[in-house]
Amino acid sequence: MSTPTAAIRTQLMANPEFQRLTEQHAHYAALLDQLTAKHYLTEQEQIEETRLKKLKLRLKDEMAMLEQKTGSA
């Protein structure tokens, strides 16, 4: 049985903007995984980690807004 959110995401995957956001989010997640795999981060790497987390969160917010718009349509 499919949840309403899953159905909305499936529908949104046909949307090029949502696809772009999803791909960018995955890219940032991969970069973050590389940083968190290190035992020690330099100051520059810590700054980059914070920047990537903020970018990833912004994309997640944009994706959630698209989901809400699609779900209420």
C-alpha cells in the first residue's frame, strides 16, 4: 500500500525541477559523507561541512514545498 507522500513523490519525479533538487540533494549528501568519514576536519573542511548542511537543508525545504503544492492541488 502506497502512502500519500510516496504517491506525491512519484508524481513529482516527472517534474524536472524536483528531479534537479533531488539530484543536487544527493550530491551534497555524498560530499558530506566524504567529510564525515574523516577522523579530523581542518577548519576549512568544518566550514565546508556547515555550508553543505545548509545547502542540503535548503534543497530539502524546496522539495517539501513542491510536495505540499502537489498534494494540495
